[in-house]
Amino acid sequence: MNIESRKRELFKEFAPRLETTSMLTKIYIGFLIVIILAGLYAFYLQMSEGQIVTGMRDNVVWGIYEVNFILLVCISYSGAFISGILHFFHTPWKTAIARIVEIITVLSLLIGPIYILLCMGRLDRLHYLFMYPRIQSPITWDIMAIITDIVACFIYLYLTFIPDFAILRDHCEERNIPKWIKKMYKTLAIGYQDTKTQRNRLHKITRTMSAMVIVLAIVAYSVLAWIFSLTLQPGWNSTIFAPYFIIGGLFSGVAFIIITMYLVRKFYKLEKYIRRMHFKVGGIILLILAMLYGYFTFTEYFSRWFSHKAIDTNLLDKLFTRYFWEFILANYVGILVPIGILFFKKFRTIKWVTIAAIIALVGVWLNRYLIVIPTLETPYVPIQDTRIDYLFYSASWVEITLSIAGIATFLLMFTLIGKIVPLVPMNYILDGRTAPDTVQNKDNKKISE
Amino acid sequence: MKENKAEESGTNRRKFLKLGLLSSFTAIAGSSIVTSLTAQEEEKEPAGEVIRLLTPDGKIVEVNASNINNYPEALITPEESRKGIPDRKFVMVIDLAKCKNARKCVEGCQKGHNLDYGQEFMKIKLLQDNPTSEPYWFPKNCMHCDEPPCVTVCPTGATFKREDNIVLVDNERCIGCKFCVTSCPYSARIFNWEHKAKFDDKSQPYSPETSVPGATGTVTKCDFCPDLLRQGLLPHCAQSCPEGVIYFGDKNEDLVTNGQETLSFSKLLTDRGGYRHLEHLGTKPNVYYLPPVDRLYELEDGFDVSEEVKERYKDVPYVQELKKQGKI
């Protein structure tokens, strides 16, 4: 059978990565574990000493933990959104990147909320959120949104994994793969035999889930924005915050996907599947989002500046003095430079699109920083305190270590998932919507250009 | 009805608690009943000295002196503290014309709530409304808003609004998410960033009405001292102020007192042009301010404080000018 031999071929192609771990990968994994251990030490310190070890104080009660939380959760939501759209509209070129997007979605959704937990003073009382819930609190909405989203994304990710688990189960016997992994493939494939009925059923469920994941992402984005915009604080109390967060989140999410695509392509030797075309499309999406995001950012600050309410003026003064460079980097460089790069066709190459994506991602992180921290430093009643750490926020080493540990955790989990399943979904390739071998030659030329 | 019942069982189960809020002119304004006593207190006590009390409806009742609840044994549990003192609507009026930054209210409050130096429920700000007008000292505590943003956003109900206007924090319920801190436009809330030995002092059982002992990783703030109110005393800040800046009282009775004089609340606001801070935000505070007109003291008198406290106000343009002129 043709399809059976294709499966075997694909398995042969992807199996070596599942079988052996190179020395370099081992060192890399070890390095990540060291960083994570440092993070765990910082966490232990924060738990035993209290949040005094962070840079947070009575005025700035949320620091870079909150910024990381917003960024990661937004990346996840946009991952869900994009993956849902790719699937729902049967986008032909989704094959190569769909799984990467799905893994990003789930991982950032697992790591993101850890940062909000780090913000909490009493982790031992976490269950109070469920024992004494108060429905009018936006935090309760956010918890419901995040939990629902985690469950939905897990189901969605798993659904897209099932046919691959079946292929892996059927073909792993003769290979040198640890027994427990073989067993895991068998369990996780839940008896999927790729019959016509099964395939149709799976397609139907996945399609429904992809639509749900899109809706959930929009809800979750909005609730996250409302945590800020429903307060009375200057710089937060804004009607456009929910859509602004959606656009900003999609912008950072697409940037993050492009960067991951670049790294995966390079280190997993997937040039055959992740092609220049993907970066080109990604670049165009990033360009459109950058323009929208720039428009939202402009509107947001312009109306505050033009109407010059006293408290808004105080905030803007702070942004243009103390946070001058951060503001320039976040809202000028972080938006205009990616637009400048991506606007020109000749710059839509793998390298330049990735550079634009890195600038965009850093810009969005800084933008979030400028949303959270300067507002808290500019309350209605002026801060008059002699303790310098109570006047201005600066992240402590504990916070920075834990932030880096979060990135390391992400990379480690991504690497480990890449050791269990191929990062390019085999079943999508088999669906035949793209036949890599036919375009391969043409595309290889393009890459070598 | 309740009082009658109390009269009947005055010698055993129930204990009385004085709530002579305006004690300067009312010997005993009323009494309220404290439920949920510990088992040992329920034992029948020997008849001793009998005290006569006046109930709010004008009846004289006789109760056993040992049944009068004495602070701090009068523990109000977190559950009870959610109800509030019946028929009261507590308000505070701060007369800015009399404040000279003596900081006695801050110190009294810190002592009363076992706070550290720098931890302040009552803060004194130096505000300047516009570049032309002179700045003024502005004592600021929790506004105990009728539309409290902090209560709306609390995910666990650790902070709550009571019938008697008071907004309290139950630090045994608080999860330390600090959302209330970010949503309060008056910066009234502070956080316990680290563990302190005094938190382990369990000699006094915790009550949200006293905010003592504190707890690591939870939010705390000005509580209007309901424990003192139940004893018919003024809050720590109002008691400590040598100038009588802080008036405290009951909106229902339309009376406020600073311990020296008792005035009609509504008349005071009308006559002196009382206002609420940041009225436009719609939080409906219960702390009122009387504008700083015809001041008793020069602004500079307020700089007779420690160097460190003086440093706080260095960013106010007016202060920089005063410094240039060598006045402070």
C-alpha cells in the first residue's frame, strides 16, 4: 500500500532523532537543568524569606513576574488562535509549523501562570480561590479562563498527536527506542488504526476543537486585559485594552513562532519542511500585526497625551523622562523597525524575518513592562517616601533568575517533546495537502539563493 | 427586643459590651451583644458587683459587672467581624486647617496596630493643588469607600465592606495576590513583604478588627479601629492628634468628635466646605476633608520633624523653593 510505505519512509526519516541523543544535546540539556536549578534556588529563597527578596514593594506590587506572565500567556493565546485558524481553514502550508505552534501554545500556557503564582504572597492558600470564590473579581474570571484554556489546548494538542502516535506505535518495534517510550506510544495512540471512519471522526473533532480554541483565546486575552483596564489607575483604565492586548499578543506570538521556527529548522535539520515560504508568510502576518499594533499603541498614548488629565500627564512625564529609552525601544524601535524590515519584499528572507521577530518580541516585553510598572509608580496620591526601593522598582536577581529559568524550562520541555514525537506532524504530511518531495527541489534552490 | 432578652439572661449566657462612641457627652450610648463566647466563659459566674446600663431605647438594665466584656478578651472572630456594629455609619472628618504634620496620628496608629517604622496606615502627604496655591499637610488613611474598588476585585472575599461603613481585611483569608493594592486609588494598602517575629505573638488572638497580629504575605491597612469603637473610644489616630485635626463619628447620629468638641457632621461639612478626596473617581469615600483655609500653623512648622521624614517631601516644588530660601 502506498500510504503504508510513505508512513514507513517518514518514520525512517524522523526516527534517528528519537533514538539517539547527541553529546551536544546532552550538554545543552544539562546546561538548561543547571539554570532551572538556579531558578529553583531563587524560588526557595523567595518562599523562605518572603517577597522581600524581590524588587517589589508597597507601590509597585507587581514586577517583571507580571510582565512575563502577560507575555507568555499572550504567546500561548496567540498560538492557540493561529493554530486554530491554520486548522480550521485547512491552510495548505500549515503542515510544517502546526505542531511547533501547538507545542508553543501548551508550554507557554503551562509556564506563564507560574509567574502569576510567584506574585502571590500566600501560595499555601491557593485553594482559597476555589473555597471562597468571588465571581465579580476579574482574577476569578482569569483563573476560569486560563484553566479552561489549558484543558482545551491540551485536548487539541493531543488530538493532533494521535495519528502520529499510531504511526510511531506501528513502526517503532524494530527500532532502538526505549521500551517505556514504545509502551507510551501504544497507550497514547488509544487504538487509532487510521481507518476511514476513525480518520473522519478525528478530523471532525479536531476541527470543532480548533474553532473552540480560537474563541477561548479571545476570551482569555480580554479577561487578562481587564485585570488592568477595570481598575481606576492611569495607563490601565482604557477601553481599548482588550483588543490592544489581542493585537499585541498576536504580534508577540507570531514573532515567537518565527523565532522558534528558525531555531527548529536550524537544529532539527528540517529545511525540507520549514521553508522560506513559511518565513515569508510569517513576515507578512507580522507586518500586518505590527501596523495594527502600532496603530493601537499610538491611539492609546495619543488620546492620553491630547486630553492631558493631570494623572495621565504625570504618567506620560514619567514615561518620557525616567523610562525614555525603554519607551523608545518598546514603542518606536519595537514597532517601526520590524515594519521597516518587513515592508520590503527583498528583506522577507529567513534571516531578516527572524531579526524583525526578535526585535518585535523584545519590544512587546518592554511595552508590557511600561504598562505595568510606571503606572504603579504613579499613583493618584503621590508617593512620598524616603526608602528608595519604595519609590522605584528594579527587578532583583531573584526575579531575573526565575525569569531566565522560565525560558530554560520552556526550551527543556520543547527539547524533550522533540525527543518523543517528530516536530513535523507526519499525519499532516500524509494528508497530502503538501507533498514535500514535489516542491522540494524548487524550494531548495530558493534556500540556497 | 434583643435588649429585653439580654436583660432576662443578664446573669449568665450573654455578655455586654459598651458602645459609648461619643463618650465625651454620653456616658453609655448603648450596648450591643457579643455572641459566640468561649465555653469557659459560659460557666455560671458568681454574682458580684452589679452595674446599671442604659440601653439605646432608654431602659435601664442591671448586669453583672463580670459580664461586661473587657478588651481584649472581647474577641471578634473573622466571621463576626464581617457584620459590623449595628446601626452605625462611621465617618471621619479631617480638618486640614489644623494639621501641622506633628505625626502623632501616625505614631499612635503604628503603636496601636503594632506596625514597624515606615509601615504606615496613616500617611501624611504634602499636597499642592496648583502651582499658585500653597501646599498643605494631608493626613491620609483608608477612605473606607462606599464603592470600594479593593473589595470588588478581591478574588477570595478577604477584604469586605461592612454595614457600618468599615472596609476590613481578614489576613487569614488573604492570598496575597495584591490586586486590591493595585486597584486602590488612595494607596491605602500595604503588604507584609517578609516574616517578622511579632507575627508569631499569639498572646492576642487575631481579629480583623484589630489587624493584629499581622501575617506574612498578606495585605493590611487602616481599619478605623473597630475594637476601640466597640469600647466607645476614638480610633488611635484621632486620640493621638494634639491639635484635634481628626474628627470621628456616626453619620446616622450626625455627630462627629475629636475628643475635645462634638459637632454636627452635616453642619460641619456645610459650614466649612467639606469635600472628599478624588470625588470624581466615584469611590464614595467616608473620610471627609475640611479645606486648609485660615490655617492655624505655617506650612514650615511642619518641617519640625526628623531629617528622614523631611526628605520625603523634597520633590514638591514648593519645598525646593523653601530650601533655596533657607527657610527649612
